[in-house]
Amino acid sequence: MQSKTSADPQNASPEAARTTSLHALAVVARHHGLHLSVEQLQRDYALEAGEPSNRLLLKIAEDNGLTARTTKLRWKHLSRLDKALPVLLRLRDGSTMVLVAFREDGGAPAAMLQDPLSTDQACVAVDELRLSSVWDGEAIFIKRRHRISDDEQPFGFGWLLSQILKERRIFRDVCLSALVLSLFALVPPLVYMVIVDRVLVHQRMSTLYVLLASLAFVLVFDTLFGYMRRYLVAIGTAKVDARISRYIFDRMIGLPIDFFERQPTGVISYKLNEVWRIRNFMTGQLLGTLLDSLTLIVLIPAMFIMSPPLAFLVLGVAFLMCLVVVIYIGPLARAYGKVVQAEHRKGSFLIEVLHGMRTVKSLALEGRKRMDWDARVADAVRANTNMQLLANQPQTILQPLEKSIYAGTLVVGSYLALSGDASVNPGTLVAFSMIASRAASPFVQIAGLMQQFQEARGAVLQVGSVVNHAPEQGLGKQGVRPTIKGDISFSDIRFRYQGAQSPALDGISFAIEPGTVVGIMGRSGSGKTTVTRLLQGLHQNYDGLIKIDGVDLREIDLNHLRSNLGVVLQDNFLFNGTIRENIMAANRSATLEEVMRAARLAGAEEFIERLPRGYETMIEEGSANLSGGQRQRIAIARALLVDPTVLILDEATSALDPDSEAIINNNLTRIAQGRTMIVISHRLASLVNCDQIMVLERGKLYDMGKHDELLQRCDVYRHLWFQQNRHLSPGPSHDRASLTTAASS
Ligand SMILES: Nc1ncnc2c1ncn2[C@@H]1O[C@H](COP(=O)(O)OP(=O)(O)OP(=O)(O)O)[C@@H](O)[C@H]1O
């Protein structure tokens, strides 16, 4: 078993062996969105030293909203666990590891095991031999238990059903009208029966009039109930649509930033759009088939009343049809899986080319990209054709079966009539055939539904891969909301981006006094931006302590924190709308005077007022009608409008032309008044007046001091300074005033 320091399952540590199971349970529970405190569990269940037994572990899981079951697994099973992961593996020494993945790509297959006691969630790859030396196959599967009405359950058919059930009154009425309609469906066959058996044989005109009147009556009510059913379905669907849209947007906007950095925007939007395929399936084909199946409640008893032998015949054929459907479900699911993969590869490639169109054109890559595209299209066409051909097989088998119901009842019915069965006469035969054909239609629909079900299932996986991702921690929870003055301290902060080999920040400690201006410089990749990202609470999985005004950053409500922080990046996104609306983005209730004051402070007023429509100028798609400098100044005005107590300028002026940069730099002193400001810049000239300058080097704080001090003692700073100011000779001492003048000249 591994310990905190060792990820090797053979290096079992007795310390770890005492508590691993509960920690492992907490790891898996967290994966399912439940937060369990190991200490609390130990108290609640009076656990003493030692690992709890399987039985107790299952009970703890059950008591805490999970379902768990033990099982025996072999190495060959591990590659097929897929959606069952993460799984607990109980080792021979009684300790527990978490199996988080099984890797088969490229090299030798390996089980990816996570030590539940490790804080950095690092995994170790273990091969079959090593695993079998410590594990004899005992595993525990854990799932979250959800009630059907549980809004917190992960996105899937269950969640969709719960949303549909929220409109249960509407859908109950839909079902009622479907039942009434199926009763009406019995009338025409019965009328035919009476016409053939009574009216034609006995030539009764009066019966014919009665039948005509009842047919007209049924026609009117059939139309009315049909209208009501469609009306109710439309209303119910619209309500479910609104719920789905709100839910998808809520989940999407609550995801952590690194999720969006890992996946191209186009891929995310492609996946989310698949939700409409699911909605159409559930409220269209599935609902339609279910409602049509309701007619069976009326049709099957009717068939048995008319002729039990014929009814058994119909049910026998229907059973065969179901069997065909069941046989094909598995192969169709696999074929559709290949379609999804091929379509996904095609879709992501298209999005990538669209995003990189400028590079494609400038490197003349059109031909190469076309060939790559053709290969992906060929894959998708092949997968789709295979799927269609496979789906064609059950359809082909079901068609004659369906027809045989009609023909079969006629033939067998005639035989029964000829052999003296008194219950079968010509009218009954015709009516029965009509009812039987109607009863067969739900079975045929179910076969058609299979393919759509596979499509909807694929779509559920796509949407789920976005919305079921763990949301940003701290968002929406009731954190503290202290008054933020801008007193910031980092104590021994270590942070590594997910999947990165080396830490982005490696034991950084510093303090920033409120109301001061701090510059951050360092080579590319030294961790400057990461410092500000942690400060914004964009990543919570760091080691060490970040405090703002004495409060642990993790305890602060994220919305409160971010509304006190202003951030201007090198490239800022402006929304579709007027300049005024963009400046007001974070404060919709600001007056025009406040907007103008922020614009003045950001140095944006002079160019905005020269525009023909001033603050009402529309910003075009991609801000094409504004220069880089103008965009930046609007972004600064936008950040200033909320009067943030901490303002972060991350290379905010680096990409600007000298004129625009000078305008913004000239305003910096005024902008900095009354707030803490953190300025990241490669150009040291814009940092010389800072109260403190931090020099970062490979994630460590190399030095921190004023410009003059750093020039004296910090080789990294001095080197960069003279590189950027070659006209100044590196002498033993430098007069700050002259340097400052040189910098701003
Ligand atoms: N989203 C990310 N995922 C993985 N690694 C990242 C991510 N962002 C940054 N890194 C890595 O973290 C390290 C620090 O990055 P950071 O952006 O903080 O550096 P920086 O000093 O701001 O660089 P630059 O001056 O180029 O903007 C780099 O090695 C970088 O490759």
C-alpha cells in the first residue's frame, strides 16, 4: 500500500494502512459530488485505529447517499470498467487504493491508482505483475444514489425524466387524452363489424343511421382530443425546454476556468447543442411511442374478448418482434459509438481549422487540411453507413412480421370460422384484423426507436461530459464576505496545473500592503499570471495559505472576492453592444457620469468623444472597429467602473503602440489611488515607480524590492533592465531619478 510519500503499492505504510479506506471513500464520494469529512465519519461511527471492514464501509457509503457493492475482479476486467470508475481496490494488507483509470494507449497496459492520502491527487501507473502482488481482486463499486426527483443528480436520462416529471400534471393529462383516443380507436373496427355482421346481412338501415351518428360523434371528439393532446405536449415541452436551457447554462457557467482552457470553445458548444437531440427524443419519439403503447391497455383486452386464439397469435408475433429488438440493441450501441467518435473527430477538426484559419492561409495549408478533412469524412461516412446497414436488418425482419399480423389473423381467423368456431364471423374477422394492425404499430415504433435511442444516448454522453464536470469550488456556497481593503499575503504557495510536470509556483511567500502598487516581472513561464489567477480564486487546489485582509482566500465567497477585484489582461474580450454597455458590464446600474469618469481615468474619454456616436458606438463582432489601444482603454474603464479595491493589470499595455501605452501609463498614478494594484509587465520601464517589484524565476520568488534596490542586488532584474535600456551603461550605482526619466522618455 502506498503512503503519502510513496506512490508504490508495494511500499505499504502502517500509518496509511490505518485510514486509507475512509479517505478512499471520500475521494470517490467527491468524484460523485458529495463531500465527506473523514474526521466526521470517524467520530460518527466511533472508528478506532485500523481499516473498517467491507461491511462497515458499505454501510457508511449507504448512510451517506451512496450505493456500494463489493465484487471480485481480475486484471482483464479493469479495462472494461469505464463508467464504473473510480473504484476502490482493497489490498491484501487491508488498505485501499482508488483505481481512477486504466491506460492502454501505446505502451503496456497499466492501472492508474491514486493514493487516497496524497494531497496532490497524483496517480501511479501499476502493471499487472505489481498489482497482483498486493491485490487479490477485491473491489468496491460506488455510485451516487439519486431519487428520481433529485435535481442534484448528474445529467442523464434520469435527470431529464425528473424534469419531465416536474410537469407531471400536464403529462398526466396527455396520457389521459391518449387513453381516451385509444378508446375511440376501437370504434371504427367495431362499426365495420356491425355493418358486415348486422347491417349488410340483415339489411337494417336504422342500425346504419345509428352507426353513422356514432362515427360522426367519435370523429368530432377524436379531433378534439387529438388537438388537446398536441396542445398539452407543446406546452409541456416548452416548459421542459426552459428548464433544460437554464440548467445547461448554469452548469456551464459554473465550471472552472481550466475546463475551458483545455477544450476549444467550439467543441464545448457542439457538445452542449446535442442536448436538443435528447430533448427531441424524449418529448418526441419516446413520448409518442409511449402514448401509442397506452392504446395496448384497451386493444389487448378487446382482442381477447373478440377471439382468444387470434389474440394469442398477435401476442406471439409481438413477442418475436420484441426479441428482434433486444437482440439488436447491443450491436447497434457499438456501431453508434463508432459513429459518435468519427463525427466528433470530424467536428473538432472543423472547429480547429476555423479557429486557425489565419494560420492555415498564411502557411498555405489548404491542400493538406483538405486531405485530412477527406480522411475524417471517409471515416464518418463509413461508420454511418455501417450503422445504417445494421439498423436496416431489424427493420427488414420486423416488416414481414408486422404484415404477418394482419394476414395471419385473416388466414387463421378464416380457418377458425370454417372449422366451426362460432365466435369468429366475417365482421369480427375484419374488425379484429384492424385492431391487431393497430396493436402492432407500437412494436414497430419501438424498433425505430432503437436507433434514435442510441443517438440520444450518445448525445447524453456528450452533454454529460461538459455539465457533469465538477463545478468551480466555492462558487455559490455561502463563503464569508469580508470588507476587502487589499492586504494580500501568500505563504509558501505551491501550485501545479493539472497534467503539468513541474509546479507553476514553488513555495512563494510575500505580502502586499493595502494601497500599494506592486510590479511582477520574470521570464516567460515564471509564474506571474499564475499568482494573479490564484488571487482571483480561479484555482483552489494549491498548497499553502493565501490571505486577503487576514481571511483565508478559500473561505471567501468567490462572487464577493471577484467583484472586489478588477482584472485587465493583454487581450480583453468586449461583448457585442455599445461602448457604454461594455463599460457598464459589471455594474448595470452605473450612471452615464460614472461611466464617463471611469473612461476619463482609463484615458479612453478622448477617443470615445471623437467617435460620431460617442458612448453609443456599437462594438462590432471581434471589436474590429477599435484599435488595440482603444480596446484596452475600454477594458480598463470597465474594470475601474466597479471601483475595485485590488486592480490587476496583466501585460495590459504590452501589446500597445507607444502612444496608447503612454496614455495609459500617464494615468496609472491616478488609477492606483485608493487601491492595491498589481502590475505584470515584461517592460521594466512601466514598473520603475512601483512600491515593490517581485522578481519571479521558475515559480520561485527570486527577489522583491524597489527598482533601485533590485538594480543593485538582483542579477536577473539588472540583466533585463540593461537589455531593455542598452543606451544606459551598467555602472556600479544608478541614480533612480535619471533612470526613471530614462524609462519614461
Ligand atoms: N492552463 C495551464 N495549464 C497548464 N499549464 C499552464 C497553464 N497556464 C500556465 N501553465 C504553465 O505554468 C507555468 C507558469 O505560467 P504563467 O502563465 O503563470 O507564466 P507567466 O510568467 O505569466 O508567463 P508569460 O510571461 O509568458 O505570460 C508555465 O510553465 C506554463 O506553461
